[in-house]
Amino acid sequence: MPAEESTILHLDMDSFFASVEIRDEPSLRGLPVVVGGTGQRSVVAAASYPARAYGIHSAMPMVTARRLCRDLVIVAPRIERYREISRQVMAILRSVCADVEQISVDEAFLDVRGARRQFGSPPAIARLLRERIRAELDLPCSVGVACSRAVAKIASARAKPDGLLVVEPERTAAFLAPLPVGAISGVGPAAAASLEKLGVRRIGQIVDIPPTTLRRAIGPQAGEVIRIARGEDRTGLLHRERDKSIGTERTYEEDLTDPQEVRRRLTRMADEVAFSLRSHGFTARGVVLKLRSPDGATITRSATFTQPTASGERLREHVIALWERAAPQMPRVRLAGVRAEHLRPVAEQGAHAELHGRTSSWQDLEAAMDRARERFGGATLARGSTLPSAPGRGPGVAAPGAEAPGVDDTPDAAPRAPRT
């Protein structure tokens, strides 16, 4: 019987946004570069490795990053440019391997069992992908090769920057044992704190904890965590409907306190997400609203549709209803996000797919908005209700320069999957 082989790859672009900016502007090479806004509420979307040497990392407030490095170079994000390069990266992956699961704009899992005959062993395929991305796109990436997606992701993180790490099945448990428990995806700060109360700080210590005790400490994921720690997990790629999502979120320079303004912003985001759904040929069975207050408190609310939809009006109705229920808990909004979940390809649904609004007028409106966006760009056409009013103007009439757009700190790939 042939020996078991590690066939799951996790490829992660290194400091993707910053690497793209440095590639496009070579004079930035070697400098502490971050991508993000410059306002008081802005955060770091990506940091180059010279910037990381100062302790700067993604999601850090920009004011903190500037305090850590006086010579910091701040580059404004170019979301469409990153998505364009992301598509090129994924095209390279799919030219080598048919089984690719993109999980964000800059990372993907691959199951390379079907590519071995043509391209060689999994490590050889990983080297080929890294070489092609470097040669064709002039960008660095790191790859982890393992027998499960969880371990492959851990391996790619340990391979950074610009490296390759192969974990054979027989040495998986030994590889994981000395690592902190937080290295396992899904073991967040709260679970790690619960484990620490049990004296468990390293993955290898998890196997010594009775399953019932572990379940009380971290909940229903205990079984999966035990399998990973023992090196027994063999979870491959996930192509489940519920794991795919498309969304957007924005952090605002000034807190949103006017209910009408919150409705306007959420409506615009719902329309953006719906347009992305239609553009990529998906419908959604659910929508999630995310809100964050100035003190960092975050709440999420979700709703499920009776019929899959890609209609901005349907998304808007549910998002606004979710916000109205959450508004008493969130009188000031610093960040807002809208995400469509449980995606299904339209091709699988045929006549049952609801692509536009429930009335012919909404269908015509959304179709017109789609055509304008495709021809002229995303900011071409919008509902009148999403435009700010000004003195002397009626509702829905935009004053020049009246819009103060939020900073999109977490641009998404579409579709982005899975979110676990």
C-alpha cells in the first residue's frame, strides 16, 4: 500500500496589498510601507516586512503605526488593482490545478491529487506555483503543504515570508506540538484563554485533556481541535454553499449618528453587494449586518431569505430591518458592513433564481444600474435615497463634494469563501 501523501496546499500572498504597491512603484522597495487611509479612524490594511520590523501589522490603527515608525510610507489602497492582480494569481493556480478553493483576495487552498501526473509531487507543484507567480507577476507568496487544510494553513504561516514548508502526514503531530494553541484556525483569543486556565498553551498539550473537559472549555469545536492536535485531521477543500460570501465594510472618519445617514450608507452597501452577486453569477440565501461603535464594541445580525436572491432591494429591506432592531444598542456607528452569505451559482437554479427586484420596476432599475456600472464604473448610478441632501436641495440631490466616503479597510475578494 503506497505511503500517505500530503496533497493539500495553502498559498498565501505575502503582504499582498503592500507587495503590489511596491511592485508597481519600485522606489518603495526596502521602505516601511503600509496601505491604508491617513485619517484618525484609518487602520493598516497591509504592511511591508520592513514596516513589520517596527511592530506594525494589519488592522493596527494608523495613528499607532505612525507613532511606531516616523518614516512610515502610507499608500492609499487601490481595491480594483488588488482584485485585478488577485484574478491573475487565481488564473495561474487554476492553470495547474482544477481543484482550487479561493478563500480571500490573497489566499487559496488547492487539492493537487489530480495534478500529480502532469506536474509531479505536491512539493514540486508548490515550487512551480511559487516560481510562476514570481516570474509572471513579480510577487512573493508562501505555501504550506500538508494532509489537511488546517495544517496547510499553519504551515504557510510558518513559511513566511516567501517560503515553502512541507509537513508530511507522519510528522504532523510532532510539527504541531510545540506551536501555540492559537495557531489553529478557529481557536480565537477567548478559546485560547479558556485553554490557558487548564494549563494548555501548546497544541501538543491538547491531546492530554479529556474530551469532555475540552468541550466545556471551548465548545463544540473540541472534537475537530483534538483531531488536528493528534495529526488525524484529513479535511480537504470545502466547496459548501454555506461557506461562500460576498461583502463590503467601511470605517468612517466621523461617527454616524443620524439614522437617515445610517440607512443611506447601508442601502448603498446593499446595492454594491447585490451588484457583485449578479456580476459573479451568484444568489444569496442570507445577509449579515456588522456594526462597530467608537469604543470597539461589535455586533452582527443576520437574516435568511425564503428564496435565493441577488436583488439589492431585497438585501436592503433585510439589512435596514436588522439595523432598526440593533440601533438602540449602537447609537454611534464607526464601522458598518454588509455581507451576502450561503451563495449558490445562478446556473444551478435556472428559473428559480431571483436576480433582481420583486417588481418589474425594480428589475428595470437594477438592470440599468448594472449596465451603467459595467460601462462607466461603480460610482456612476445610484438610488436617489443614497445621495446626501444639502441646504436648498431636495432629498436625494447630491451637493458637489458632499459625500464623505468611508475607508474600505477590508476589501473582499468575490466570492470570499469560506468564513469560519
